[in-house]
Amino acid sequence: MTRRDDMVQALKALANPVRLSIFDMLMEGVQCNCEISERLELSLSLISHHTRVLCEAGLVTSRRDAKDGRWIYYEVNPRALGQLRGQLEQLLDTRRIQPRQPCCGPRACPSDPCRAQALRQHKEGCAHGNGGGVLDAPNDA
């Protein structure tokens, strides 16, 4: 898995309102499955499903009680959380935004080689959605 795949999996896990609520609770510290169930007013089986998704995403760890395996304790994985935070900081860093003009369309620089290609495609009908546009090209083109 790539770093991007890990980030996507974590964000998908947190995109669900129930999982986001569980994660928020876990940011307060270790929680037992029964505490999560009671606080969110959800069944233990539903809590188990959502915490499994959070665990698979690497955001949460779990451990069963040594004396009674029915009790499961969940907590945030600080290492994974730190990695996700770093990735999001890089992704959302406003310093990455650079001034730029699109290389096609009416505002493009006429001397730009990309503009010449876009104009050729437009004249050939590709830009009108006739099946030959840039998005319709094969991936290996």
C-alpha cells in the first residue's frame, strides 16, 4: 500500500458519522466497547463493525480483556494518527498553491505549446465531447 492509499483508507473510515463519533470518543482515551455502545446508543454488534473498520485503517488498536474476552478496549493509534496528520498538512499546505494559467481555453497563453495542441483538438472536434477528448484517450497514450 502507498502512503496515498493509507490516507484514503483512513479518510474513508473517518467519513462515516458513527466512526467519526467513535474516533472522537477515543481521542479522550481508552474506551471499552460497552462504554462506546452506551454513549452512542448503538448495539455492540454495530460498534464492533465500526471499530473493525477503524482498526483496519490503522487508526485504532484493540485488545481483549485477559479475564473476560467479551470486553474489548479500543484506543487511538498515535503513530498512525501522526502520519495522517503529517500527510494532511502536506496535502493542505496553502504554500503549494502556485499562480498558473491553464494551458487551454480562451485565457491560455497563445505561445504555449500545450495551447497549440488544445486548439488542434478543438478544431478536430475532440473538445466537443465526440469521443476523442483528452479524457477519452487510452492511459498508455
